[in-house]
Amino acid sequence: MPVCATCSSDLRPGAKFCTHCGTAVPRRAETLVVAPQVDEPRVVEAPVAELPVVEVPVAEPQAVPTTAPASVDRDIPARIPGRGRWAPPPARSRAATWTLVTGLAPFIVSVTGNLAASALGVEAVRRVQAGDEQGAWAPVLVVLALVFVLNAGLLASCGVLGSRAMRETSNGITLGRPLAIAGLAVGGVNLVLWLIGLVSTVSGLDAALS
């Protein structure tokens, strides 16, 4: 607020005379109370450290070969099974060997069974002639039934194993195809002989029992 220069009394804003002492107040000679200046804080910029520039090496793209391999191993079979884990084919088919065994076995069983049935048949005839007819032919029937069942099982196994052996040896790598063919051939012959023997045995028993 302005004050009088003579008596230091407060002056009204815009007054031309002092109300206390009557001294004229010049326009430009007004004494103003100036507020103290407050220093503004100075902002000091810290120097920015320059970081070193590191160059990252860029890997060059590698060329993809477009040509096929020069050679292919011909020992690898062309068809690979789709189920389970792949395994290399065996050197020799076991199914072919068992085909031959099961094809020959019915002949041995038939010969052995017929010999046993013949011996038991002679004993049965002797008992019938002696008057002991009850149960005389039972051992003969049991032997013939065993021969029938064994030969039927062996011939069925020969057919199953033979078909498996033919599949295993069809790749041209697994050995044993001739054994499979021989086993199937012998099994077919024994099947025919088994049927003929069955018919003749039934006929003979019918004639003996009548």
C-alpha cells in the first residue's frame, strides 16, 4: 500500500493529498511496498553418459539342399508296418519251420494211433469171443478219438502258420518260403489221408460192432 513521504501515513489508493498532513502526493513518487523476491530453484542438468555401441553379428541364412540323396539303401523294405514300433524282418521265418512240423506231425500221429488202435482192436475181438463184450471196444474208441482231435488241431495249425509264413516271406528278404510251401503241401496230403482213414475206421467199427 502507498504511504506518505512526509508523515509515513497510509494513503488511499488513487489519493492526491495525504489525509493526515495534507501533503500532495505526486503521481510517480508513490512509495510501494514491494514483496520480497523469491529465488526460483535452478535446475541443473546432469550430463548424460554416452553408452558404447555394440554391433550384434547377424547370422547368414544357410542354403537348403534341394537335391535328393545320391544313393538309397536297397536293403530297407519298401513297406513299413503302420502299427506299433517298426522292427527289421527276421532272417528266417519261424512260422515256415512250424508249418513243416505241423504238416508232418499228423502222419506220425495217424500211424501211431492206427497201430495202437489195431492192437487194442485185437484185444477187443478176443474179449468179445470170450464172452466179455461190455467195454471191450472202449479203448479203441478212445484212441481213435484222440487221433481225430490231435490231427484236426495239427492240420488247423498248419494252415494258420502256413499263411503267416507266406506273408512273412513275401518281402523277398526273410528266408523260409520253401519250408512253408512244403509244410502246406504235406499238410494237404495228410488231410486227405486223415479223411480217408476216418471213413475207413468208422466203416470197420460199424462192421465189427454189428
